[in-house]
Amino acid sequence: MVYLIQGTTGHAESAGEADGAPGGRLPGPSSALLLTEPIRGLVDLATLPLASPWLAIAPRGDGHGVLVLPGLLASDTSTLPLRQFLRLLGYDVRGWGLGRNRGPTEEVLQQLPVALGDLSERTGGAVSLVGWSLGGIFAREIARLYPGQVRQVITLGSPFAQRDRWGSHAERPYRRLRHLHANAGRIPSRLQVARPIRVPSTSVYSRQDGIVPWQACIEPETALHENVEVRCSHLGFGVDPATLWVIADRLALPAGETRSFRPPPLMRPLYPGR
């Protein structure tokens, strides 16, 4: 049914990777960021109850369907706080329902388009996709193949612009799972994955990401694409209050409308460069 879905780092090598040119490599997160990921993720989680009063006034939209995809080795359990938040805002939210994310397996290739189609049919309109890390790469590829069923894509720390195997601390666990993945010929190259998609998209990224290079999580901004920087760990994207506000703001946009993200004045310190 669908034949193009890319993992955190795909099977096919890009031209730059084949050349092995060091100048083309992105600097990976530091060891300090990597080693502190678990504790920083817990800190991000601990701030969620404190932020609940102002998250309660987050923008609300029209209640359309939202499909939330987890990161590598994670399941729908990891996205539960995010999905609960979106339900409180009135959206028709569902997880991906495919257990632990082990990469582009045959089950994922077959069932993700089914999940998208089912939610679109149930809600009577295009669906927004929110993907965390590897889940964001899946979301972009599904949107590339089925743009008519996708309203917008929001990625959270998703290294879709990673052109080589270097720098990402997710590379090793991803490759350990390759025996479970679909045939390599059905998975796009990194260069293909890095190409822009034809639906509105927002890339949320953090320079404090300890798993993937933040530079691989962004692309040049256009009328359809925007990058928004937050301050959180890679493991904290799904519970970080600043990230949740961005998601609420983007989902609240009327279908077909695009505009730059502008946080409320009191929240601007949470968004570097805003």
C-alpha cells in the first residue's frame, strides 16, 4: 500500500555519505547532553503540572483529527500526556496503535496509511500528523504520499535533514533493528527524506537535544514550512510546556491557512529568537 518510509537514518546512503566527506557531517550532541537526557526529561515532565494553568488557555481549533506517532523504541504510552492535552483542547486524537516503534517494518508500511485513512474518514476531513523523532519522519513521508488526507505535519526533534550516518545517537539502536525492517528498496534515501513536503509543516527543535543534531531537525523556511526552537531535552518534547503550546497554536490554524508562530508576550523567553 505504501512503499516509502524512512527510519531515523535510512538504509540507502546519500552521495555525501558515500564520499565520506567530513566537511558534510553535522556535529552530534555532546556527551554531556546525551548523559543528562534522562534526568532532563524528568525535569521537563515535572514542569508540566506547574504549567497546567496557562496551558488550559492554549488556543483551541475545530476539533479535527490528529494522529500522533511515537519515536524510535517508544510506544503510544510515551505520547499519552500529549494526546490527553490535545483531547482537552477538543481534538479527535488517536495514537498509532502499532506497539513499540522499531522502524519501518512491513506492519508500519501497511498500517500507517490505514490509520490515516480511517481517521480521515471518521472525522470527515484531512488529518494533522504530530510525530516525535522517528515518528516525525514517518509523518512527513506519509504526508508526501497522501497530501490530500493530511492537513499539516508537526515534527518534534525529527532529524529528517540528516544527510549521513554520523552525529545521531539514535543510529546504533536503529541499525540493530534493521533485520526487522522492510526491504531496503522500499525505503527512500536520506536525500529523498530531506526534500520538502507539499503540506504545511512545523519543525520543533531544541539545541539542548542530546540524541540527534538539532541542525538535522530543520529546513529552510518557506510559505509552507516554519522552524520553532524550544528549550527541552529530546525525551521531553512530548511533555515540554513550550512545545505543547506550539502544537496547540499550529493545530488551531484554520485548514489551508498558514502564519508565523507568535507566542504570547509573557512566553517569548521560552522560545529563543522569538
